[in-house]
Amino acid sequence: MTVSDTIAAVSTPPGEGAIALIRVSGANAIEIADEIFRGKEEPSRFDSHVQHLGEIVGAEDQLIDQGVLSVHRAPGSYTGEDLVEISCHGGTLVSAKVLDACLRAGARAARPGEFTERAFLNGKMDLTQAEAVIDLIRARTDLALRSATEQLEGRLGNQIRKIRDELIALLAHINASIDFPEEGISPDEGETLCVRLDSIREAIAALLATADQGRVLREGVRVVIYGATNAGKSSLLNRLLGYDRVIVSDTHGTTRDTIEEAVNLQGVPIRLLDTAGLRASESEVESKGIARTEKSLQLADLRLHIADRNAPKPAHFNSRKLSEFNGQTNLPAVAAAEAGDSNEIVVLNKSDLPEDNDWKNFPALRISCLTGKGLPELQTEILACIRQQNLRPESAVAINTRHRDCLRRALEFCDRAGAAMGEALSPEYIAVDLDQALRALGEVIGIVDVEQILDSVFSQFCIGK
């Protein structure tokens, strides 16, 4: 498989629908269209970007379907190559037969993300814009959608290019001092170089600061609901989701695994995790569920510790530590919460029932999963905790994990170059570090030799995109 191949794929989701879209891209795309399409004229004579009605045929001119075909001539297409788009009826079988006709005519099946990969390779977009395509498809909130749209328009790529241009200018100045030592660099110029490098470092650090926001935009804030059995954890999950996702029962230990669902809370994507109730258990299955609860708590951005206000206060609330469930676990979550930990909210459920005296004057949010009382206040408190941790994605430009790793390396090399400047080391040492920083920045937008990076990025795409 090479980039010179002509590729084809069904670009719409599998299953039944009104219309299915088949894409063909490459040097022979229009030739293939001539072979499988019957209309008033051949696709090779079509004007670019104009749809034509006709019949799609397979082997021995057997009719497959009636559809619409358009030709997008290079370089004015999505991929930058000759691109043919065929719209047929959206049945699973008919779209498969149209694709098979394209493959029989000389195309090969496209790999996941190969159409967008070719758009990148042909200069139609940089790597950050290519990644924005998958973010756009996966966006669950308006802010995530806006972030993906702005990245697709090149906002992040433009910022990276601006930093690279400044770094290139700085590196050129230092290389000039190496190539022409008789010119020399005066102390004033040396201080100017340090200031310029500091400006570059600050710009990189500012982008790195958006990493948490990027994670929230793409993955959501991890909110773990935990507590003793039968406290109302699953009921709370159902209430926050707005539908019955989890079975609710008076029987203790109903939930034995971690259940995760996503919800949009005033524009903030939330990953809600309902966990197995914490208690001493002899059941092997339940014990494994409790172990997963412990792991989820360690990875949580925010914890909702729920308790039954109709029952006496558990001992661990008084001792500021959890009891040793299964004789081995001693989780610090409650202790942290009662000490004012912003990562935890204590919630007393069943406010529709009388409150046990043990809870009198206990500082906690009181709700009823049965009636919905207190739920708006809980949502407000969740958002307040998220803001307090700077997890709310206020900025539409936010880097992903791959960007973060590249920028961290770039900043590290810039720091080393700054230290070398401060120690008045030979310009050669500074130039080596700045060159490495430049390469790391180049990896973000894909302007260096990054085959492995490309494979990693585009393998996440669906076939046909």
C-alpha cells in the first residue's frame, strides 16, 4: 500500500439510512468513475464539484443502484487528489456492492483515516487540523465543538508556527555567531537573546497550561460516586443522567462493577462513574468490584461521597478515615473531604426521610434521589469544584496528549539552552538544544519526518474519513 494507490471506502456509518456516501481518491479515481457510472455523459467530462444523476453498475454492467456522483478535481478536493463521491441509497448491502464495484475497477480499500492523512500529506491541512477532524466527530458539548472547529481552522497550528518562526530567527542569529566568530556577540545582544528565548518559553508554557482543559474537552471530568452499600449511588447516577441507566434495589451490593456514563453539565463534559459499595465482603466478585472502586477514586478529578442520612452516621465519618474494607483498604477520601478537600463533595441522600440525629449540623449537601430535591444545588457545587481546580474548559484552544509531550520536550530543550546562555557556554551547545526544541515543535504540526506519529494519529479515524 502506497500513497500513489487509488483508495475507496464507505464514509457513512454502517447500517440502514437514507443515503450512503462512497469516496474514491487518487490518480485513477475519475477513470474508475467512468467504468462504474452510467449517465448522460461520462464523469471524466463532468465539471468539478457538480452532482450528476445516473446508474451505478457492477460486473458485466449489472445495475446496482441509482445514485448521484460528483467529481472533485485536484487540487481543489478534500484530499488534494482527484476525488469522486458517490451517493447511493443507504442500505448495508447496496453500499457494500457500490464499494465492491470501485474495488473491482482498480481501487483498494482505504485504511482508517487515510483520506485525511492524504489531505495532510498533500498540504491541505497541518497535523493539528487533521487531529481536529476526529475531535469534531467526537465532540459532545458546544465548547468541545467550538474548540475542534477553531483547531480545524488552524488556530493552534498558527500559534505553533509563530513560536517556531521566533525560534528559527533566534537559532539563525546564534548560528551566524558560530559561522562568523569574528563578528562576536556583545553583552547587550546576549541579554536580548535571553529575553527572546524567555518569550518563546512563556508562549510554550501557556500552551502547555491548556493540557488539562484539552483532556476535559476530549474526555470529560472524571466524577466518581462512591460510598457504603445502599446509600443511593446508582440512584444518583440515574438522576444526573436523566434516565434509568443502573438497576436500583434495596438489596445491598447490587452494583458490583464500575459503571461509566457521560453527561453534559452546562457545557462541561462529565464522566460519571458509579462504583461498587464499600463494605466488608466475603464475595470474590464484590471484592473485585470494591478494588475497582478504590482504583477509580485514585484517578478521580472529583469524588461524590454519598451516605444515607436516614441511618446512623458511619464510624469513618467521625474518625476522618474510612474503615478497613475487606481488612486491607484504608482510603483517605473522607479525611480529605472533612479537611476541606476541593476534590470531594459529601452528599447526604434520602432527605425525603427523617434525618438521624447523628447527622445533626453535619456540613454536607442534602438531596433526595427519589424526589429530586437538592439536585440543582449539587450540580452547582460540582461545577464550582471543577472551576476551583481549573478543570473547566474556558479556552477553546486546548492541546491534546501528543501535543503536550512535544511541547514538554520543546520547553525542556529551551530551558537547557537558557541555562547554557546563563553560563556563557559556547554557542554550539545552545544551538544544539534550540535545534532539538525546533524539531519538537515541528512534530506538533507535522513538518518533520514523523511516520510513527502519523500512524498513531490517523489510526484513530474511522474508515472513509
